[in-house]
Amino acid sequence: MSAVSLAVRDSATMLRRNLLHARRYPSLTLNLLLTPVMLLLLFVYIFGNTMSAGLAGGGSGRSAYIAYIVPGILLMTIGSTVIGAAVSVATDMSEGIIARFRTMAIHRGSVLIGHVVGSVLQSVASVVLVGAVAVAIGFRSTDATALEWLAAFGLLTLFALALTWIAVGMGMASPNAEAASNSAMPLILLPLISSAFTPIDAMPGWFQPIAEYQPFTPAIETLRGLLLGTEIGHNGWLAVAWCLVLAALGYRWSTASFRRDPK
Amino acid sequence: MTGLAIAAHGLRKAYGDKTVLDGIDLSVPEGTVFSLLGPNGAGKTTTVNILSTLISPGPGSGEIRVGGHDLAADPQAVRAAIGVTGQFSAVDGLITGEENMLLMADLHHLSRRDGRRVTAELLERFDLVEAAGKPASTYSGGMRRRLDIAMTLVGSPRIIFLDEPTTGLDPRARHNMWQIIRELVTDGITVLLTTQYLEEADELADRIAVLSNGRIAAEGSADELKRIVPGGHVRLRFTDPAVYQAAATALRDVTRADEALALQLPSDGSQRELRAILDRLDDAGIEADELTVHTPDLDDVFFALTGKPGVPTQTDKSKETAR
């Protein structure tokens, strides 16, 4: 069997294992799904009237604010789902079965690739679910073409892939599930200091560059542009660049940790 | 078959200042059971982990060949030849026993039909049919260990590493496991077994290496090892007190047990020493009613070689019983 088909076959086997875990024990995935849904409802129904006052249009009310925060909430959903990846990788690495995998003639990266693909699929499913909730409470895209929908979907998937590799690296570096959950926390907190809930120019001047160039903001702005027709500008390639850099870093970090002798 | 399944030279491993393996040599012929015997912390698991490619050998280690493949140059070929059942159960507790088996079949690239057949056969052989549909986390220690070995066998490995396969098992499960290991050997599989139970090494192993502080303190068959340690003796029993007295005078260096009319002579049990004793008895025209040779058991060997303090040696024990 060639190296590539070996890699694909073993990774597919590992993916099936991870999806089986997720299906048998869905509580982790569902808990993580709760956070973005709660935040969506909280910001729309509790803070919505006040928050919308700060938008560029000004005072356009709750429905305008729904449109504003949904792109950020969708990306936050990904940030939340990948915490699950960090936790399940850390848990998995403490199991004896991983030692068995290491002593088998299988593709070395397949264990991690299985986790990553599984987590990306979960992220996409979560985004669809949260998106459905958003539509149910009144989110509508303004004249997005099929191509723009496809691009939005592609960006979300790429973003999920990047964050998942980082989360898997965090999971590999953590001695246990609790530590993994803690170290992956920034992935769900970062959206709070992005343009997800408030425009960047409403933030303190010294903070604006941080908020503007962190990975979430370009991705949020690009998604907004695709779904709502706002200006994308340089955010498009910035978002893609962030995704590629994070994915590459996370991949190198994770595989290097996996290659190291287990303790 | 005359080849070596495992050949390792100067195996070394250190963690920081702590030397775990200090240059050990192993050669295990194909189709035999080789046991690494030693207390906790002697380096047994580290040895298994290195030979099974789980961790890398320390700098300064010599050549290591497993299943004929160079461990450093071609670890994947080594992995394809071996199966490992580690000290901590290597099963996926979240999925069922059957799913664990099918997972192994997939990773060994068996076709779906072969995978199902092998899974069914092994579940049957290891008495896991009833539990096959339950999550492995609900299994008892013995069941989990059986599932563990069954998973190891899915890929038909030629060499199997068993790291303390019976630790923590109850006596019945332990004997069950011994039976399983014996069956593996009749199939021509080479087994490298680590244990801290001398009885287990004695029962199962063709050759035993006693590991102590990262070195091999002694190596040989169980009988050879027992002969290394002084403290064996020959016991002569008589029914006639007069003959007993005569024998006691005729033989030197005896420990007397007057009540039992028994004499004990220190001896390694070798043919030469036995003949010397018998010759002296013959010269004096004495015939003993019973002659038994007591070789030290592996416990004595173990403690003598690994230098555990506070444990009486065989000679101490003999004196006590003679008193």
C-alpha cells in the first residue's frame, strides 16, 4: 500500500473511532454548543436594544444587531467546539490505547488527523445548528450569491481547521483534560475582544490594533462582507493568511509533540 | 527455526541523572518464552517500551534487532512484526469490546469480511462473546486483559511483548492468562514476558533474565538460576536411630534433626556432590530411607541477586527448620 493511501485509510479509521466517541458521549459537544447559543440570545434579547445604538447606522434596533453579531457568533461556535478537541486529545493521550497505536505499523499522523477531521466536522455541524437558531430569531443574509455562501462556508471550514490544529497542540501539551480545557479557553474568549459584538472604533485607541489584527476580526469582517455585503477590503486575505499560519503552526506543534517519547 | 526473534546489545536509557537501563544484552530465540524478572523500577517496562518502538533507546545503545529488522533503521517493519500488551490496559474504554477488535482489524488493513471473522474467532477464543457488545470500560480486570491480548493477536504478530500480564489479576484469571500464554507458544509465537512473580517466570519461561537496577544480574533457565545460589541441600531421612547415628558420624558438615532422624548437608545438588555423599554412605555401609535434593527456589535467587535487605537467605531458613 502506498504511503498516501495508508495515511488516508488509517486516518479514516481513526476518524470513525472519534465520531463513534462523539456519538456515544455527545454531552461534551452539546455543552460546548450551549455557550454560543446562550451568548447569541443574551446579546440579542437582553443587550440588543442598547448595543444596537452603538452601530454605525445608529438606533436601527434589535434586527440590525442580530445581523451584526451572527458572523462573530458563528466563528465563536468554532472556537467553542475546538475546546472539545483539546479536551478529547488530552484525555485520549492519557489512555493506554495510544501506546498501542504507537507500536502498530500504521500511519504515524493518523491518530491526530482523525481527531482534527472529526473536530472540523463537529465544528461545521455546530455552525449549521447555531446558524439555524440565528435564522429562527430573525437573521437574514442580504442578497448573498451562491458563490458568496460557498465562500462563507469555505472560510468557516478553513477557520475550524486552523483552530482545531492549535487546539490539538494544546491538548497534546496538557497533562490532563482540565489543563487542556483551561489552555484552550482563549479560543472562546478572543471573540469578545474582536469586532464580533462591538465595532473596533468604539474601543480604546491603544487597544484597536490588537482587536483589529487578531485572527477573529479579519475572519468576522470577511464573513460579514460575504453574507451582508459590507466592505471586506484587506480582511479577506488577512483571514486566509491567519488560517494558513495557525493551521501550519498547530500541525507542526501537534505532530512534534506526538513524535516525542511518551512520558 | 534457529533465528533470533530479539537481539539487543548494550541497551541503555537514562532520564536525566537517573540511569534506568545500564547496558543490557538480550537474545531471544524464535518460538520461545523469555522472561524479564525484576522488582518494580528495575527497568522491565523501559526495556519493553524500547524494544516495542514506543520510546527511543538511550544514546550509546548498541544494535537492536526485533524480528530481524533494525529498530533504528526500520521501526515500521518492527511494528509490523510485533504485538504489545502493556502494563496498563491498551483498550479503548469508550467503545465496546467488539468495536475495539474491529478497530484493530481496520488498522491491520484486513478486509471487512476477514476483520469480522478474526474478531468473532478471537472473541470466542478468549471467552468474550457475551461481553462483546458492552463498553470495555465496564469489563473486569481479567476480561480487559483478555480483550487486550485478543486485540494484540488481530494482526497475527510473530513476537508478542507482555508487560506484567497478570499483575492485579485474581488467581483464577491469572491461571487463565498462563494458559493463554502457553497456547501462544504452541502456535510458534515468541513471547517476551515481564513479571515480578517468580512462580510465573518458573511456570512459563524457557529463559529468565533477572533485572536489577538496570542491569541483568543473572540469566538462564529457571533451574540454572536456582543452581547459582548457594543454600541448596541434600536431606537424608532414616527410620533406624542407630543407622541415623552412624550416618551422622560418617558424614561431615551435617545439620542434625534428631527428632525427625533427618540429616541435612549443604549441596548444590550437582551430580558430583551427590555421588560424593553416596560414596561416603556406601563406604560406611549405610542406607538412607529417603534422599531428597532441595534446590533453592526462584525467590531465593531473586533476593540473593537483587539484594533485597531483610530477607532471610536459604541457609538461614534451613537452620531454622533444623533447630
